[in-house]
Amino acid sequence: MDFSVRPVGRVDLSNRTEIVLSGRRLVEADLSRRHVHHFSAERCLFERCDFSGTVFDHGSFGAGRGVSEYVGCDFTGAKIHMGPGGFARFVDCTFEGASIDHWFCQAVELVDCTFSGRLQKAVFHGRLRPEDRKITGRAANQFEGNDFSRATLVDVSFRTGIDLSKQRLPGGAEYTHLKDARTAVRRARDFFAGWDDPEAKKRARGVLAVMEEDVLEGQEELLIRVEDYPRHSRPAIRVLLEAALTT
């Protein structure tokens, strides 16, 4: 990726609770174990920087109208309340034991990153909106080689063409992975049409609508966590997903 950046030089970031950077390149910078009220990076390049243990009250890692890239950075144990995802690219970064929430991404790329800990309320997109394509110069986000297998994903969605076969996903009964989403949704729709339990249909209808929309927008695989939905709706949703998986 082509950047027009300048070295951060002697700018002292050691005691700042607000960090706003534009057009900077930071190499092996120590931004660890602190409390940052506001973090903003626009058109910046971070190489092997240490963000471990830092609490971000508001993090805009892809601010402005240019891409910021994080390569080989360490976010171990960080707690990040995200602002808008913006234009950011993370390559070979570790998020071990990190807690991240409200990460809504239209133009964020993740490549070969490792996650454990908790990722809550996040949306990742494979295809860019027309207005974002003009800024990034690409039509799709690179999203591959990421390891979510030890992470807890709560209310997390992968949409518009993210290839889940290129990620390591969490397993166990908590998650339902529909590897052939188009076929699974068709089975679920057929089952729903003949379901003779009006109350159960009412409680599962919204999940089916989301599944159908995701498939229409190009998502070939779906990952669903039943516990993301209201407790009283979960039995009906489980029945619907069992039907989707039945061959």
C-alpha cells in the first residue's frame, strides 16, 4: 500500500490521553499500558507498535479520508471502544485477550491477525460502498488468514462476501456455521413456510430475514450465535437452524 507519511520524530506520546495523528509513520512506538480518552489516526503507518494493555475510550483507527495501516502491531490485553471503522488495514497484528466493542466496518481490512478475548458488536464487510471505493481505489476488502478460534464473538456479523473458509472460526455448540448459506437458507425458508407453530414462527422470523438478506448481498457462509438473540426466542431459532442444516 502506498503511503505519503513522515516519521513521528521526537513527538512525545508517552503521557498523552488524547492522541491525534495525521500522515505519520511510527516504528516500534510504545503506546502500551495507558488510558487514552481519544485516539485518531489518519493516513498513518504503524509498524511493530505496542498498544498492549491500553484502554481506549474512543478509537478511530482509520479516521479521515485516507487509509491507515497497522503492520505487526501488538494489541494484547487492550480494551478498545471503537469509533467508526473508517479506512484501516491491519496485517499480522495480535489481539490476544483484547476486548473490542462497537467495531462497525465498511472499509477495514484484516489479514493474518489473531484474536482471543471478546469481540462484541462488530460488523465486517467484504464489498465496499461506491463512495468508499473512490477513496481506497478498491472494490473489495482483503479479509483472510485471521484466527478467531479462541475469541468470543458476541453480536458479530460478516457480510457482503467475506470468505469465512479463509478464517479460523470459533467452534462449539454456541455457534452455527452454515458453510453453504444459500442452500441452508432455502431449507430454512421451506421449513418456515410449513411450520405449524405461529408463536415459534414469530420469534424466528427476524433471524430468517437477516439470513436471507446476507445471502442476497453476497455472503456465501454464515456464522450465527443463538445467544445473541432474546432468550425467549432462542428455542425457535435453534429449531430453524437445525432445519437449515438438515440434508
